[in-house]
Amino acid sequence: MPPLVTPLLDRDTLDVQGTVRLIDHVIDGGVAGIFILGSTGEAPSLSYRLRREFIRIAAEQIAGRVPLLVGITDTAFVESVSLAEHAAEHGATAVVLTTPYYFPAGQTELIQYVEHLVEVITLPLVLYNMPGLTKVWFEPDTVRHLSALQQIVGLKDSSGDLDYFRRIVSIKEQRPDWTIMIGPEHLTATAVAAGGDGGVNGGANVFPQLFVSLFQAAAEGDSERVAELQSQVDALQAIYDVGKYGSRFIKATKCALSLQGICSDHMAEPFNHFLPPERERVARILDGLRD
């Protein structure tokens, strides 16, 4: 399930045609669902107006072909609720919530926050553990406590901590209906072997079929095929080493999509897209993967 980039033409204009091409590109690649307005989607940097437009256009283009998950994380509770309502109105399958950022919440506060949110939204909720950006974990005991809420249907973990991931997977003993996915794409096969249900991998924007095939091979226990595909995924990681700022992960993904002619590589401010020297490095890496 790719965490979709948000194609932009300028600071507050959606690249609509690029969005259409990108959605068709990943669906044609066999993905099981699409997650919009997450970290890779630059959600915190987008206006509320644009987020709503993106939800509407994505839902229209997906047209029920795969599930649509919508990120609703915000520093303001009422804005998260408002986005969840908008997502529901446009046929989203579920909403995704990480911990509120800026002022770090304690775990007791976090439990109450999620409980209050679930009381007022209508869609199923997926928790999103992203401590590298929000500075707050959904700690395992907190997740276990929240698993009593039937409206919560799973968790995406982008911590990169496999011990944490395994502890969360154990919650499926009491919630076998949960879907537990990993974010860091190079760990997808390992996560599936540990009992996870798949990956929400940024690289699937660029090469969706590669990540679908890796997941399928891991789910089938085909170690030889996993090793072959893992080597390609590992080679792709080199695009994320281009550039020197933390935003390089999104820049590289958008750059790769631009080089493929799928969508614009414009970044939400304060970030800039890659300049020609960086674009050329990304192009060489992609060319190497196609050989």
C-alpha cells in the first residue's frame, strides 16, 4: 500500500492530471490500497482546502478499485474530526492517525485523545506510529489498551524498531482482525515473516509492482524470490541518499515520479525539489534498476 505523494503545481495547486496518472500507475501495479495525506504526502505542509480537494479527487479516481485510507493527523482535534468527516463523505475506507505533534502528549493523554476521537468519527481508524517525526510513540501498552475499541482496525509502524513491531503483532492474539503494516520499505519482507500484514512503502509510488511482488513472495515464504526482490529494493534505497536534508526522502520519490513522466516534482514549502545535479543522480539509480 503506497503512502501516496501529493502532486503539486505550486504551493497551493494540486497537479490533478499527475494525481490521476499516479493513482492509475499504482493500481495497475497491483497495490492492495492507497494511503493519502501521510508523511510522504507532505500532509502537515498542505492547506486544509488542498487536503480536501485531494481527498475528493483521489476518491473519484480510485472509484472503489482499492481501499482508500486518509491521514487526518493534526495539532487541532477539531481539524482531525473535520477531515475524517470529509473523508467519510467521499467514500474513504478508513482514516489514519499518528500522535499529535509539537506539544508531546503523555500516554494517558494519548489514550483519552484517541478515545474521544473514535466517539465522534464514523470511519474505522488505523493508528500510525511515527516517533521520528512526532517525537511520541504509540507505546505497546497504549496500543493494547486501545485495541479494545472495535473501531480501531490496525496500526502502521514507521519506527524501524523490529522489537516494537513484533510486540504490536502480538496484539493480533486478541484482535485477529487487525492489519499491522510496516513503513520502512527495506524491512517489509522481514515484517511479513514476523507476522505483519504488509508494508506502507514510499518506494511503491515509483515501482509498485516491485513491492507487491516482494510482499507476495514473503507471504508465500519463497526465500529465493524474496532475496532476488530484496536486492532490488535495497538498490532503490540509494535515491534516498541524494540530497542532505531530511526532506530528501520525499524529494527523491517525487523526483523519480517526475523522471517517469507521472507527476510534477514540486514540493510544498519550505522544501525545494531536486536541482539538475541531484535529478541526474536519481536518474542514474533508476536506470540501473531497469537494466
